[in-house]
Amino acid sequence: MFLEKIKTIETNKRVLDDDAVRRNDPVVLAYIGDSLYDLYVRCRLVYMGDFKAGNLHRMSIKYVCARGQAHALDIVDGTLNEEEADIVRRARNAKTTPPKNCDKATYIKATSFEALAGYLYLTSQNERLEEIFELVFDKMSE
């Protein structure tokens, strides 16, 4: 699995159990999810070929910008189970302030996608997370 290459810090016990992760602020989940998705996209692009760093950055923008992440949510929305859909709903209702270069609706959808990714990672559902990332990356690469 691709995400298995991203090793978690091993401890004697988990810091948060699944219920604690579920109760966490969706914006905090999004903070983690955004980093994971960005790393996933960057690694996939690096593995695609021998590109210079500037080209890799330009190629990654369509995936990791707010508009790209909002589109990612559209791609996976119909595939979400009840638990995942609940995380997305909670993130949509979270209080966030979009940056000046992004409309609120797009920013909310992007944050929701990021929160879903953060939730899946923190609850050790790495296979599902990779399945979602692969689906999004493949669809957006067409």
C-alpha cells in the first residue's frame, strides 16, 4: 500500500481512541487530512516521472488547492459510508473562514474532504484512505 510508506509514530498505546477522533473538531481533522493528501499527491507525481521541482509543484496545484479538494469531495461523495458521510456533514457545519481567494462553498467542501482524510488516517483506516485518494487522483488525472 502506498500509505504504508508513511509510517506512524509507534507508541505503547494510541493517544486517541476512535470515539475521541470522532468527537474531535473537524477543522483539526482537516489540518491532518490536508497534509496527508498533499503528501500523497506529491509522491504520486514524483513516481510518475522525472520532473523538476517547479514542474511538480505546478502539476500538484490542481489536486491540492481548495477547488481541487472540493472536486475531490464531489468524486467520492457517492461512495461514502454512513460514518464517513457523518464526518463530512460535521465538517460542512464547522465554523471556518475562507481565504480571500476562495468562495465559502468551495472552501467548506475542501475542508470536508480534508476532514474525511484526517479522520480515516487517525482511526487507522489506511486502506480506505488510500482507496479514496487513488480514486480522486485517477479521476482528476483523466
